[in-house]
Amino acid sequence: FTEYIDLIVVAFVSGAKLVWPAVQRRNGGQSQDTLGATRLINDTQAVILDIRDDAEFAAGHLPNARHIPLAQLAERAGELPAGKPVLVCCNTGARSASAAGVLRKGGREQVFNLSGGLQAWKQAGLPVVTASA
């Protein structure tokens, strides 16, 4: 009987791993690693949206990023150009996943979360811009 329980657990875990990406896409859109994000930016002129607070944004952000703090996103989403993909960024990718969900619920279809956020971007050696004083 215990060998069956082990099989059931393995089957459940495997099934959950297969279903998780679909759940994630439905809630917040697809995630892009740094390579996928740079391709998205270069190939489609995606809008980069940084949803961190003012101090975090000023300390460093992706080049050409637009800044709309997460708390203001629902009312300011209309400031983003229509018809372009949106790459959402925060520090680690957690808040931006939630922001991507806000944009999707607002009718945006091409919304992508930067997996790992600014930390992954920096770790990959990609450029970061800081606000000038």
C-alpha cells in the first residue's frame, strides 16, 4: 500500500508542475528571463514598466523604463502605449508578477514579467540607469 502512496505523490507533484505555468500565465502573463526580455525589447520595442517605489527606481532601473508605482498602476495604466508588449519589472519579479495581473485584467494581452527582476538583470551584467541628481 505504501508504494502506491509514493506513486500518487509523484503523480500529483508532476501534474502540479505541468499545470503551474498555465496558472501563472492566466494570472500575470508569461515570464521572461533576461535573454528573453532583451529579445522582447529589441525585436518588438516593448515598453519597459518599472513598478517599484520612487526611491527604488531612482537607485537604478532598466534603460528607457517608464515608472508607474504599483499602488498607482490601476489608475495610470492608460499612460502605456496601446498595441505594444509590456515588460514589467520590480526588484525580484514578485511584485511585477502581480502588476502584470493588473494589466491583464485591464485588457492588456501582451504582458510579460521580468523573471528575477532587476536583481537578475544586474547579475546578467546588463545596463542599469540611475537617476541623476
